[in-house]
Amino acid sequence: MRAERRREIERQMMEEKQRTRAARKGNGFSIFLALLYLLTGGAFIYFLLKLNLLPAGYLYPGLAILAVVTLFNLPSMISRRGKKGRRVFASIISVLLIAGFSLGTYYLASTGGFFDAITERTVPTEDFLVQVRTADMPDSAEWEAMSEDAKKEYVSERLGGATVDTFNSTNSAYASAKAVLETDMNVEYSFEDTAEDCVINLLEGYTDYIFVPAAEYTALTGDEYYSQRESMQTLYTVKVPRETVDRTKAVNVTKEPFNIMISGTDYDGYRSDVNMIATVNPVTHVVLLTSLPRDLYVELPSKGEYDKLTHSRILGLEETQAAIENTLGIEINYYVSVNFNALQAIVDAMGGIDVYSEYDFHTIATGDPYDLYYYEGMNHLNGREALAFCRERDSFESGDMQRNENQQAVLKAIIEKATQSSTILSSYTDILDAVAGNMFTTMSQDEMADIVKMQLKGMPSWEIRRHAVKGEPDFDYCYALGDYASVVYPIQEEITIAVDEIAKTKLTD
């Protein structure tokens, strides 16, 4: 009997040890889970408060509910004396919240990174290019296979002591760039009257090297009568810092109407091929899109010379903003710069857009060997098709005027899909990735956050109106080209109508 009693006691002691060990393991896991809960929850709240995107009516009740849940969950999980069922329930709730915190932190961190990317002010530079004939360069495969050191050595051997064709100019940035090139490569210069003369000399074999501002080179070789860009290649680039003046005129973006200049730049970023004013009235929830012809003949305020509006981008977006302000007699509060890559990527990230076309037409998209067809009525477009739709003008009798209309139609379709469907949620990070790096705005992060909060608070529907300024096609001297080219003269009646429409949109009563 004694032996049996001893064995029973030993068995009970062993079971108690096993229960104690299991309880300790369970309690250790609960503590780990509680720490992970606090860590992920703390990160989520930090980003939530930092970005300040939620209206107070949502933020504070949400934080209060979260605090109550936390006060219930944590003691229930880590208490050794609590009921097992309550501890299990608290653990399940915590796991779900940890997943929610992690996902929310990811989205908030992505949003913060996006805001940083599109508002980060960097010192702008102006590029100056040493151009050579493509036939005198290694083929593309051979060039890509070369290391960076090998490329530098190749450039130094070719340019060292060479004579480079330049043109007469009083541009101080161009003078600085020439000084840098002369110092770096010990080159000598020959001089022509215009940048166009330099390009002609290179193409016709009168010189082996030319040195021209990248923006002027792009403007020259971008016109229809200069399609030989593929015959030339960049050998060396000199970057010169460019002084700019901040023309931002901040307002309370949730209570006061404001104007945003939307500048859509080409792939090189040297020309503003889309020039649009978005007049936003946050009180009446109306947006007016006013398009200007890219070839509108305007005065360049910093030069006192006249040129196409698209060429004003050569001197910086602030120059474009000032030129439009002077032409229309309005105040522009902010600007947004978006390039073609962003448009294409945004539309693809949204799963395409539905755009209304006023005509049947076809176009050959840039880089595509086949035509793209569009039909009168609604068309579902992917990114490549939307970009080609925006850029086409030769298919229309009114040319650039109809292109402005098409650009507005695409922007309207993007805004409507982003604000009136679940696309913005399901493709959120893809859209942010598409825009970051391809967009810059002078609107601050706090101002953008205020707009987001306003939208979340009331979820208003926005009315989008459209207006396109027309002009008179002609031919005149363009400062950037140093030569005559096709332009569009402003028509005062058209300017007056546009300004009147902007004024009406700003009325809050």
C-alpha cells in the first residue's frame, strides 16, 4: 500500500510539474503577444498622428475605443489567474489587431514616403550636352556592356583637347557650363550664331562635337522638321545649378478656392506639353480645368522675350507659372509637375479608365509599330492608350486645340475613378509607386493632409467642369530656338472668357 501511495503521489507531482511548465509556456507566449501588440499598435498610432490624415471626429473616438480594447486585452492575456477562455479570446483579438496594425502602418508609411517624395525640394539643375553623331559611337550593346570607369576613360580620350562647336549666347548658365567643360576636358571652342547652326553642323559633318543646352536641343530636335534626333547621341553632360524663386501663394485649402497649375512634361522633362489650370473650390466642391495651347505665344518674364509656352519650361516651372499668371492676369497658388511616365503608370495601376472621345481617330503611339484606334463615345484605355490619346493632334482639324480637350477628358476620367470607386483603396500602393518619382508639387504635406481629411469627413461628390482656351495659329520668332516656328497667338476674347469662368468657379455663395 505504501509503495502504491508513493507512486500515486509521484504521479500527481509529475502532472503538476507538467501543468506548471505548460502554464509558463502559455504565459510566455502571451507576454510575447502582448509586447508585439504594443509595438505594432504604437507604430500605427505614431504614423496616424504624424500624418494627421483623419478628421478629429474619426480620430479621437477611434483612439478611445482602441484604449478600451487594450485595457481589456493586455491584462486578460498576461494574467496567470485569469480564466483560460478569456485569455484565448483576448489572444485572438490581439492577433487580429496586430495584423490590422501592421497593414495600417504599411499603408501609412507608404503615404508618408509618397508625401516626402513629391514635396521634397531639391536644387534644380540645368543640363548641357556634348552631342556627337550616333555613327561615331559604339553600338548600344557594346556601350551598355562597358563599365562606368571604361565609359569615363572613353569620354576623356575623345574629348580631351577636342574642338567643340558652341553658339553665341549671353546665357550665364551656358557660360558657366562651358567653363566647367573647358576645365574638365581641356576643350577649345568654335562659335556659331545659333544652337540650330550647331545641330546642322554636326548632322552635316562639319564638326564632330557640339555643346548645347539640353532644353534647346530637345526643342530643336522635337519639332516635326527636325526628326534626326536618332542620328545624334549624348557623350557627356554638364549640370549647372539653377536659381529659382518660390512663387507659392498658400491659402486655407479647405475653405478658400485656389488655382493649381498642372504641367505635364515630356519624357526628357524639358518641355511642358500639358498646361492646365485646375481651379478648386472646396466650399462648392467644383473643379474647373482650363487648358492652354502648348504653343501659346507668351512673354518669358525673366527674359522679356517671347516664345511658346511649352518652351518656358526650359527656364523652370516657376517661369511657366509666371508666364501664365501674366497672360491670364490670375494668381496661381501652387503647381504640380507630372511627366508622361506617371500618367501611363497611374492609369495602369487603376486598371484602366473610361474616356469619352468626341471623334473616331487613330494614332501611332510613341515607340509602337502599330496604330491605336479610338471611337466616338466611351473608350476603355490602359496607360499606353491613355497617353497616346493625350498626345495625338495630327488627326484633328483643330490640332492642338482638340488635344487639349482630350487631355482634359483623361484627367477627368482619372479624378472620377479615384473619387467615385474603390480603385483608390484596392490599388493604393500601386498608385503611390506610380506617382512617386514622376511628380512634384509646391503644395505642402499639411495642405494635402487637410484635403484628405476634408474628403473623408464629408465624402463630397465633386463636379468637374472643363474649358479650353483657343488661339490663332501663326509663325513667329521663338527665343529658345533662336529662330521662327509655329506658334498660337492669344485671342483676347478667349482669355477674357477663361478668366471669367475661373472667377465664377471661385464664388462660394
